[in-house]
Amino acid sequence: MNQTLSRSRPDGSPISPDASLELTRNIGFIAHIDAGKTTVTERVLFVAGRIYKIGGVDEGTTSMDWMAQERERGITITSAATMCNWHGYTINVIDTPGHVDFTAEVERSLRILDGGVVVFDAVAGVQPQSETVWRQADRYHVPRICFVNKMDRVGADFQRTIDSITHRLGAQPVAIQIPIGIEDSFRGVVDLIEEKAIIYEGDSPQVPTEGPVPEELLEDFRDYRELMVEKIAETDDDLIIKYLEGQEITKEEIKAALRKATVDYRLVPVVCGSALKNKGVHPLLDAVGDYLPSPLDVLPPVGKVDKGTREEVREPSLDAPFCALAFKTVTDPFIGRLVYFRVYSGLAKTSQSVINSATGRRERLGRIVRMHAQHREDLEEMKVGEIVAVVGMKTASTGDTICDEKKPIVLETITFPAPVMSVAIEPKTRVDQERLMDALSKMAGEDPTLSIRFDEEVGQTIMSGMGELHLE
């Protein structure tokens, strides 16, 4: 078996080391709580060489769950942003919470993502919050691929999970892999397009070996491959003619057609693995590059110009006027206020003057940083397709557009659900009242689903949010 994993674009042309806009992927991991999103994200970052030590959710050592509350509870509370490189692709990753109380974090992340990886538990299949995030992804027209995780667990069933995606989500999943072994004996996957086995020796993180399809899986392989080719051919006029006439369809044609069908929301590629046991992560990264859209593949944003009198499209190009959408604000204890942006067009440099078209105020761009969870890397500029954060912006808040002063535009803002639960909160002593209100107003500034008000009638401070866990 050889050890190399050669890569090419879906159309067969080689990928150059230059990661341009075409090779940029802005993706998020979304799922029901405990399906394994953060573990998958951790393994993706390790395999791509972004981190050099694998953390664990149970030990509270993952790089993406960095808040004390996240590590204590073993859940994701805030969406964390990072980036990595994989075979020429630049992948900006957002790990989102699975718990329904933090649905705002998923909402704001999906608004600015180009593609999503939906993680499913191979035992439980589609769970209630899986349906919620799927509908949110539908609303924002986010193309996605599915990763069936926890294939090593007792009761794991790949086909049952695919069936539940079809019936409960009304989607059109297409398996592009099948598992080798199941439960304790799970050791890799068969790639149905490349017609090869990808096998992992042991549970430690390592490059898998490639080889021929195992004898005992040949019948399943033929059945699944036939079904896959048929489903993909149905989405392409030229391929369906070739398929019906019995002509051979090349791997490059299959990949190109599947990529187009995925970007158009007509098919959802399904891969599988066990993130905890470090199996199936390499092919998942390949699928992200092959089938999820670049900023050039999705519809460009439409905004209001001339004081809202007409609409204008901003093309994802360096030559277009600069515009970016703020999707998250955070107060960092060390550097102050951080505002996260998705840049939709053009380029802006540090200390450049921009306008917040939502408020009409001018601001100067301070430090521009690329985030890796809570760690920062300074940048000289922010350009189209990037997800970055800016330090020290006073007026920008979630949903605001910052843009070129000469070409102002207002992009569609982000809408959030109304709070559903309220509690009264009071300080231990009167002296703490001011500090409490200061802390609460900072938190409300960061979280659009948290509202703070003072009830004159009962003389209490009322905090409203999305649920008990959220308020806690």
C-alpha cells in the first residue's frame, strides 16, 4: 500500500500552492449537542498542522473550547474561529455550539459562512437540534456535507443515519464513502469515487494507508457506487445521457457534477469516521476542498445603497469597493473590544478610515487580527473572503456593515430569536450594583439574545435569555 495522498481539483487540474479566493473555504461545524463537533474540529486542526497537540473535550483541553465555563461543562458556548491550510486550500473554520440555548451563535455563524459540515452521531442519527441547525442552514442557503461520526460506537449504523437524513430532514444525501468494519472493528473507509480503501492502523493520529477495496466489501462497494453514480448523473444532463447509454463516467466528471450539485443544494455528500479515534478526518478535509463552495461559488451579497433607495450587488473581488459584515463582538480582558468580520469584497488596511453604514459614523481600523480560538495573529490588511477580528472599534456591533467611505452600502443584518426566559438578578451588596450593571451591559453587547432591563415596579434587574443554561 502506498502512503501518499495526491490531490487535484474536482476537474482534475493540479492545485497550486497559491491559495487564492477560489481555494478559500469558509466553513462551520454544526450539529446536535454531543455529536462530536468540537472533537472533529480538533482533529481537523491537528491533521492540517494548525495545532500540534490534540486536546479532549472530557479533559477540558480542546483549543476551540477555551472559556472556563466551556471546559468545566464539556460543551461549546461561543462560536470560535480559526483557520488552517490543507493541500493548497485555505480553510476558515467556525466551531459552533450544539445546545439550543446558544442558537444565536449558530445563527450568526451561518449568516457569514459559505459551507457547512453537519456532524451526526452514528448511533442516534438525526436528533432534535440537528433539525434546528439544518433549517437554519436552509434559511441562509448554506451548502453542506455530512460527517457521520462515532462509527466505532456500539450500535453505530451508517445506512440508518443516511435514511434518517432523508426522512427527517427531507434532504438528498449521497454516500461517497462506506465504512470498513463497524463498532469495535471500524478501521477506515472505502472511497467510492476514487475506488480505493483508506485504512487507519490503530487509534493514534497518523497518515492513513491506501489500498484496494477489501474482498469482503466488494459487493457493497459495487451497490453503493452504482447508486452514487446514478444520483449524481441525475443532476447533470450530459451525465444522465452517458449513464443511460451505459458509457463510462470518469472520476473527474463525477467530482465536478457532485460539486455543482452540492453548491446548488441538490445533493448532500456523506462521509463517515470516528473523530475520537482519529479515523476518517483526512478524507473529510478532502471533501471540504472538493465539494464545498468558495466565496466565488455562492451568490454575492446584495446591499442597499443611496440611503436605501436601490439595491446593489457586491462582487467577491479585490477590485470591488471594500465591505464587511460584523457578526460577533467580544470583550477581551487583555486587549479590549474585539469585533469579528466577514469580508465580502475589496481590501482594507490597518489605520484606514472606513464608515459604519448602519450608524453613519466613521471609524479608523485599529489592529486587524486573525483569531485561533482566543489566540491572535496580527495582520496588515483584511481582504475579500477572510474572517478576521478588529481591535478597538467603538461603534460597530453585530449585524453592522463597515465599508469604503466613497461607496457606502448596507448589507442585510442578522436577525435573532426573542428571549424566552427571564430571571431577576441582584448584587450581594449595594456597592456591587454599578459593577454588576457594567458587567451585564458588556455581556448584552456581546450576545444579541441576552437582554437586561430594570423593572421600576418591583425594583429588580431582569435578565432575559434563551433558556436556563444560557442564563446560568
